[in-house]
Amino acid sequence: MPAVRQNLIVETMEAPRHDSNSDSQRTLMSYLIENSDNFAKLEKLKKKDWKNPAAYTHWQKRNMQANPATQDAVQQAFLYKMTQQIVSEMHMKTEALTPGKLGASKLQVLDICMAPGGFTWGALKYNPNAISYGITLPEQRGGYKNRFRLRSQNVRFMDVTMLASECGIDVIPDSHPDFARFLQERPFLDLSFQLIFCGGAVLRSTRDFNTDYPNPYERTRLTTSQLVLAMQRIMPGGTMVVLLGKPEHPDTTAILRHFDRFARIELFKSRRKHTLRSTFYLVARDVQSESHAAKAALEDWKARWYRATFGGEIGTGELEPDMDTASMASMIDEFGTRLIELASPVWEIQAAALLRQDFNVTH
Ligand SMILES: C[S@@+](CC[C@H](N)C(=O)[O-])C[C@H]1O[C@@H](n2cnc3c(N)ncnc32)[C@H](O)[C@@H]1O
């Protein structure tokens, strides 16, 4: 396949960036380099590529080639097919898509950031009698087109990052430039789901709409709003599949650590698609959504959404404060070995792809 198409997702939902030299990140990286051969190898390969002008040009070019989604139907059709392949591979490896009915009369699935619909396609392939629901960004705001058709009452077209009431905020400061776009609606609140996908990615096409004020916290807003939405609808014992990036980033690590306390988790990365990127799917089974740990995680994600949305001096968002040294030390103490165990397959796949990639070859 032509490389240009594989790069449709301009900015995947990787963890929001602190300054890459932040103390907490440096501490975590040193720990991982010392304790994980897979991670050390990946870092070495990445550093080598940073020094390679051909690699730099390659990534620049690929980012430039990724057009706003709404303008390129061919790329979207390609993404749909690719997501179907990823879903099939994921299911073969993890059986994530068949959580069972968990005592309910029917299996219900929610696909957050649904379009083009590859995950919904997979859910119905492996559970033909399931009822599927989706939430996705309207095309007019830069969202993808849905290629998997559900009954219209089962799909809501909305920007999930604007679901203020869902995130616990009913009064919006009227000084906020996007005051009128915040939503009080809480979609599908009367339903609960055995399986929820959080597959959102910040796209260049969606960013083009946020021109009124800079919003460098869009990734955090998208990640946290999806998690908040999902956690308030997942059935106890259900399964969540969440698109994330860079397990080694403190913000991603914090998400994994939360889930590890109230679910059975593993990280899945396709061996065939997007291998060069740091993205992966968290598969969280048996989510104990009513546990104390799950409720604490929900509050943390609501607070992070709030800071990224309304924090800072002008009230349009601020960076998450860096983790202090003592908290990072205790995080590593408690979760470091587990993080390495979980993330090694992701690092290994990415490193193997970098090793295979010849940046001097033009695609
Ligand atoms: C990688 S695609 C998702 C693939 C999809 N889950 C599937 O199974 O085919 C990313 C999706 O995130 C959506 N998206 C991005 N920002 C969003 C937002 N703020 N609210 C809702 N959807 C959003 C995009 O429109 C796109 O549909």
C-alpha cells in the first residue's frame, strides 16, 4: 500500500506532551532504559533516526500529505479497511470483542469517535445480535464520514470534548470563546454497555476549526472526555478498548496504572498497521466500574478535562502540572515492573518497524 495512505491519522491520540525534558519524564525514561531491553533498543533506534535528515524529511512529508479528512474520500475508505484489519487482528489476539452479555438480555456496544466505523463493524461481526450505538464528530466540523450505517437514532453526531455536563460542569464561564459550543446533553445515559470503544484521534481537519484561540490541550481533552463518557456507561465486568500512544509517557502511564487497579488489562499493537507509530490499544476487561479505584480514576479524568478546558490565566486550558519527584518515585515503585511487562510488546513492535524502515527510500 502507498505510504501516504497509511498516514491518514495526522495526530493520533498520543498522550498530551509535557515538556519532553520534564523531570518526571526524564526519571521515568531513565528507569525504563535501565530496566527494559525492548525500551532501550527503541530509544536507541529513535535517537539514530533523529540524526538522520532522510528520516526527518520522511516524517515531514508524510504529515504534509495527510489532507483534512473531509477532502479525501479515498483515504477514508482506506482507513476503514485498515481499521477492520486491526480489529480482526486484535480480536484474534485478545478476544476483546466478545465480552458476553454479563447477565443482561442483550449485548450493547458503544463506539465513541465511531467514524468510519471499523470497530462497530467488528463488534457486529463477532456478535451478530448485538445492538450498536455510536458517537462521532459531524463531518461539517472536520469529522470522518461514517461508512458503517447504523439506525439514525443509534448515532449521535457531536464533539465529545464539549460534553461539559458529562464531565461534571453545568455552568460554563461566559468569557470562554467557545461558550456556545459546550453541551449539556449526556448521550445514551439511560443505557449501559458491555463493550465500549474509545477510538478518537485528534485530526488536522478537526484542529482547523479551533482557530479562535490556541488549544494545545486537545489531546488531553479528547482522551479524558472519552474515558469519562465510557466509565459512566460501562457495565460492571464489561470491556473497554482505548486508543492511546507512548506507554512510556507519564500521562499514558497514569491512565494504565488507573486501569490496572480496576480491570484486567493488556496492550495490543497491530503487527501489520501503524507499526512505526507509538500508538496502541489498551484492552481493559472485567472493568469494575463501581469500585473505589474506578471512581477515583473517573474523578481524576474529569479534573484533567477541566484543567485542559478551563484552566490557566485566561481560562481556556492549561498544561497538566508535572508529577513531583516523590510521586514519580512511588509510581515507579508501585507500577514500574508492571508497566514494562505490559508495554514490552508495543516497544518491540515499534522497534522492529524502525529497524526495517529505510528512510532513504522515497515512497
Ligand atoms: C482514527 S478515527 C476512529 C476510527 C473508528 N473508531 C473506527 O472504528 O473506524 C478517529 C475518529 O475520531 C473522531 N474525532 C476526532 N475528534 C473528535 C471529537 N472531538 N468528538 C468526536 N469525534 C472525534 C474523528 O472524526 C474520527 O472519526
